[in-house]
Amino acid sequence: MIYPGVYRRTPSLWFRLHSTYVRKMRYLFDLKEDDDICRQAQNSGTFYLFHNLSPFLQKVGSKYLAPQISAVEMKSTLGKLKHNEQMIENSVLIGCSDACMAYFALDLGFLEKSVIESELKGSFTELRKALFQLDGKDRPLLSSAQALLRWHDTHQFCSKTGQPTQKNVAGSKRVCRTSGIIYYPQMSPVVITLVSNGSQCLLARQAAFPKGMYSALAGFCDVGETLEETVRREVAEEVGLEVESLWYSASQHWPFPNSSLMIACHAIVQPQQTKISMNKLELEAARWFSLEEIEEALKRGPKPLKQENQSVSLCLPPKWAIAHQLIQEWVKQQASKPA
Ligand SMILES: NC(=O)C1=CN([C@@H]2O[C@H](COP(=O)(O)OP(=O)(O)OC[C@H]3O[C@@H](n4cnc5c(N)ncnc54)[C@H](O)[C@@H]3O)[C@@H](O)[C@H]2O)C=CC1
Ligand SMILES: [Mg+2]
């Protein structure tokens, strides 16, 4: 832990004055701003590993974990595989513990995958699959780690001069030394809206979704739009309906296909104007669902069931997707309505 100014002589005062959360945020700020502090942290921190953007998992009993590899173990593994331990400088900062131990993510795509898997006794697993296998706390960490690693991989050159860009040690930015342009990791804002007509909710599916899966309407914000304008435009564009009112629910970082900030809203359309006119270029199907249908699908879980007529039953996005949270909230709202 690095204590600023006067607190270097009186670290206990620093601890008394700040909550764990504030200490963590101040420490992360220091790591992003000061390359030397971050380099020191790389020698005492822990590493989440990736291979070509797939996270490394280990099976412990019946559970899967994303192991944190210590700096010592990381350097020794790189040494065994005949690589310079300086490679850890390619890592990016993704967080820290309550005790201010820094977490980094490192992509070992430059090494043979099977060699690392047998050396560290685990496997690199495609992120979407890994998110289904992991417990709660590692999911957001691995999602943002992958997004950050992907951003660095695709921003190696300045788009003005064509010259290479250099990452700072934490990986919170890249700089072109020729033009002086600083590039910061990007996220695209996306609105995701659960439309209701008062008694039913509207879900839609794209052709690429898993069989039977329906979700809330989602769409990227256009430049210059407000959140409210995007909700109204996307609902009009995708299902031909006009939103009467809307309210914000929550947000979530989403790593697929790039890095998005999902901003989740509920919207109501006028009860007398609910006829769906689906945009076939964007969607494969869209329809209204009753509370009973949604409750049954929530009970069944994320896997679709084959029905007698060979069609598959409705299945909803996984619990960790914000679309699921919107649907759960809608069910609660319906239950709390006066009969
Ligand atoms: N976390 C969750 O619960 C859910 C997340 N999503 C995510 O929401 C995102 C947006 O949903 P869509 O219906 O696909 O959006 P959309 O309705 O805006 O259509 C996608 C199209 O928008 C255009 N587009 C405009 N700006 C773009 C940008 N910055 N990046 C990529 N394409 C851009 C492209 O032509 C693309 O084909 C998807 O990436 C999807 O993964 C979707 C449903 C649930
Ligand atoms: Mg869409």
C-alpha cells in the first residue's frame, strides 16, 4: 500500500481516516497514474491468465475457479517456458483486494496453450462458457479483463499517424509518442429495454440466439442521443411501437462482442397500441408474454425443453445478464399490483 504525502509517516492515521473502499479506490488511482508504483505492484500482485482472450480456469471438486497466480509463480512459469519474466509488464490492472493487493490480467497468447494448461493444471475456456461455469465474484472481473485485453490488442497503432502506441504500466491508456494522442479504453453505451403493456411484457429473439431464448430489446446509442431517445428509437425501429413512459433500472458492463455499457430500462407502451410490427432485418421473432409464461420459464431455468410439437420452450437470459434482472423486476412489479 502506498501512503500519500504526510500519511507516509503516520499510516495508521490514513487507515483511521478512510474506509476500506476509499483506500482501495485511492490505491487503484495511484496505480493507474504512476508507472513506478504499478511496476512494484506487478511484483507483489496476482495474475488472472488468458490465452487469446479465453480465461484460465481450474476445476476444484465440482466447481470451476479462475485462479489468481502469484507474481513469483508467474515469473517461475515464464522462466520454465523459456520466456523473459519481463513479459508480466504486458499485463493490465483489473482491480485490487481489500488489503490493496493488485490484480492483473495477462494474455499468454504468445505461448503454446497446451503447455501452459499442463504446467498450471487447468484449461483456457471461451469466456461465454466460463461465465456459466463460474461463481459470482469472478464474472465481472473476467469480463472487464477480457474487454481491456481486447482493447489493447486492437489499439496497437495510432489512427492518425500509424505509429505504434505504448501502454502505460497499468494499461489504463495508450499513448502515441509522435502525435501525443492519448487513447483510453472504450465502451459503447447500449440500452436494453423491457417493454410492458401493463399486463404482458415484450421479448424478442435474434437468429443468432440459442434455441428458445428470448430477451429484452437492446440497441447501441447513436452519437448525440440521450438515453431516453435511444430507448424510444430502438423500440420504434425493432417492434414498431411508441414508448409512453420509461424509467432506469440498473447497468452492467457486457464484454460481448466488444465492450458495452448496458443501461437497463423499463418502458410502458400505450395499452391500446400494442400491435407488434417486427423489423425482420434485426429480429427473428418478437411477441408479448404473459406473467404465467415468464414465471414458468424462470422456474425451468436457462435450458430450453423440447415440447410435444417439436418446438422448444421459452428460455430466458442467464441470471448474470442484466436482461434477466429486468425480467425479474417486471415479475415483482406485476405481483405487487393491486388485484
Ligand atoms: N447483458 C444482457 O442482458 C444483454 C446484452 N445484449 C447485448 O446488447 C448489444 C446490442 O444489442 P443489438 O440488438 O445487437 O444492437 P442493435 O439493435 O443496435 O443492432 C446491432 C447493429 O447496430 C450497429 N451498431 C451501431 N453501433 C454499434 C457499435 N458500437 N458496436 C456494434 N454494432 C453497432 C451494427 O450494425 C450492428 O449490427 C449486443 O452486443 C448484445 O450482446 C443484448 C441482450 C441482452
Ligand atoms: Mg437490437
